[in-house]
Amino acid sequence: MINILDLNLVELKQWMKSNGESEFRAKQVSDWIYKDIWKFENMNNIPQTVKEKLQDNFYIGVPELISEHTSKLNDTRKYLFALNDGNLIECVVMKYKHGNSICISTQVGCRMGCKFCASTIGGMIRNLTSGEMLSQIMKSQQLIGERISNVVLMGSGEPFDNFENVMKFLEVVNSENGLNIGQRHITISTCGIVPKIKEFADFQLQTTLAISLHAATDEIRMVSMPIANKYSIAEIIDACKYYINKTNRRVTFEYALVKDLNDSKRDAEKLSVLLNDMLCHVNLIPINEIEENELKRSPNDSVNEFKRVLESNNIQTTIRREMGLDINAACGQLRRSHIKGNNVNEGV
Ligand code: SAH
């Protein structure tokens, strides 16, 4: 059985054709799916014989809601979903006045090993397919009863470690025949896999590229990010410049502030030198502490001082608004606490 959400319209048309059906059925089926009709039997304009063929070959792989957490601090919701094979993923929906945003996962777990991140603790289980990425948005839209207009690929997983599926997802999510979300409303975040940044640049999409930099020197980066042993900051900056040249898009650098590791005034000055004259923007994130390590959150004064130094060097800087701190909304925290909870039960 194939998840029909993994097919784009061209592929579904081809399937119809090679199964003796009219190609226009593909568009009809896909219209139903994007109108949240997830049973072939409920697709009124599809003849019974076609419905049966579809049922024999496809399933509509929308995840099952396992648990939902709504932040008391604001209107942020975190969903834990079960995929068709029982694997768990999570995504976060943030409601803003200007529209709803979603943070989706791209892999079950992650193999990048960043020390501050809960998603990576159990390693990588598998890649998500493009349809599984898409269905996180579809299911969330159904749950909140509203459309979602902004998508960030910042949940569990490393998007550039699942490049092909992510590129297909970007095509369908953006397509008029898919979810029709504009490229400029999509942000893809990477820990800095240099060859993939360049490959991505060559597609010349209008999406936003975010780089999880988190340090101004390789030595400090290596403390929390194993990928820093493979690619240097200099190579990342080069790849970003290539991306900017190709797309004319501003790059976002994410910088998670860890107390006494990367949050000093000197760090801010070094970062300023590194990003000097680049078309970029820095997003400062005081880390969400997780139980599994000793990394501590920077005090507010250091965060503000860091921002001040960057801005005095003409680098546009924001401090990430924290949504859902009370619901374990940082990467992988909910799945992790669910798995841990289950283990405790098994042990009893
Ligand atoms: N693998 C991709 C996308 C997923 S992580 C990447 O590395 O960019 C999304 C962002 O959240 C990254 O910047 C990541 O470094 C950050 N992050 C992960 N755990 C965090 C934590 N505990 N506190 C703050 N930021 C965290």
C-alpha cells in the first residue's frame, strides 16, 4: 500500500492513466484530500470502480493524534502524532494575529547529536516521507479548524539529511494543487550540511534558509554540535554567501545562548566580525534546558547585552519570542517525555 500523500499531482495522473482511468480523476481526488476529506468512500464525484481501485492501492496517511498540549501562556499547541507504522512525531502550532504557523518534523529522531537538543537523544529512527511532512500540516489544520499560512522545518530531524523528501515536500506544499503555501512563508532550518546548502541554493527557491550556528568559533561549536567536526564555520559562511548570491534572500542565523559557553560579549563581537556585511539576520534563542544535559540558559541580561553588541555592529537581531515553554515545546521534548514515560511503565 502506498501513502497517496507521497505522490504529487503528476504522479497521481500517471497512476490513473496506467490503471485505465481518466487523468482528471487525479485532480478530483487531490482536491478532496486538501479539503480534509480523508476517506475515498466520501469522495462524491469519484465512481465506485475508481474508489475501489484507490482503496486497493493507497491509503491516505494522516497521522493519529496521541496527545495535545496547549500552553497556558499563549495560544501555542503541541501535538504528538502517531504515524502509520506507530512511530511518534511532534509538531507545534503557533497562533499569531497575522496567521497560524506550524513547526514540523522532518525525521523520526535525528542523528546530528546536538548536545542541547532532545530530538537526537535516541538517534535517528527513519526519514519522514514528503506526505508525512505534509500531513502534519493537514492534520493540524483540521484540529485547529483554521488554515495554516506559515511553515517552519524546525521540529525533530535535520531537513538536509532527508534532502529528496524535503524537496518534494516543498514542491507540493507550495503547489496550487497542494497546500498552496507561498515559498516566502516557509523556513527551512539546518545545522549546516555544507554541500546540501549549495545544492539547495541551486534550486533558487524563495524560502527562508535558517542556519543553526550557535557559536562564533569552531572550538565552541564543537562542544555542542558534532557536525562542527565535519564542516567549519568558514565553510558554512561561504555556502551561505553562495546561497545569497543565487537567491538574493536574507539568511537567518540561529544562535542558542548557553550560559558561560557562547554568551559573552567577546562571543558577540566575534560573531559580528563573522557576519559583517552579509545579507543576514540573527535570531537569539535562550536555550530551553533539557534534563539530559548540564547546559544552562543564559540570563536575560546576557541575552540583551549580546543583542546590543550585534546591533551596534549593524547586524539585525531578534530575540526569539518563547512560545510554549510550559509544554516542552522545544525540539523533541514531548516525544522524549512520552517515550520515557512509557519506559517507566514497562519497568513497573
Ligand atoms: N536540524 C535542524 C532543524 C531542527 S532544530 C537544525 O539544526 O537547524 C530547530 C532549532 O532549534 C535549531 O536551531 C536547534 O539548534 C534549536 N534547538 C534544539 N534544541 C533546543 C533547545 N533545547 N533550546 C533551544 N533551541 C534548541
